[in-house]
Amino acid sequence: MDDDGPRGRGRGHGPGDDAGRGARRGRGAAGVVRALERAFSLPARAGERASGTVEIVLGEGWRRDRLSAVAFLQDPATMRIHGAAAVSLSR
């Protein structure tokens, strides 16, 4: 789950973190990850299909109008991302 709400001050404390700088806004700015769940593993054989369901309970204060569900296909051995998609949860 990704929250594309207003950006505040960064909370990072060290090198590589936001270190107190304001987060980016506007086009190309990354949202805040609210939940990250492993959906399922795919078989290693080409041509096979797989599907699954992931249920995520929205937290208190999460605004559905700012949320998106994001999914990606990642190779666990190389960590390479082979594809990704997102869908807005706003009504």
C-alpha cells in the first residue's frame, strides 16, 4: 500500500536517510509505503499460471483517496524486478 498524501519533514537520522530534509512533492515523488506483504511465490517453470489473494486491513487514519495498491514481480535470487503495476483505491 502506497500513500501519496502531503509530504512532511523527513525523519531520517543518518547518512542515506532523509536526515531532516523535506520529502519531494509533485510528479515523480515517491509515496509512503504503508504496508508491504509477500503475496505468493510463482512456480519456476515457464508457461505455468498462478494467482493469489492478499488482504490488507487499512490502518486508522489511512485515507483511501490517497492510497494505491502496488504489485511487482521480483526474482528472489537476483532481486531483479521484472514488472510492476499500481491501481488507485480512491472511489
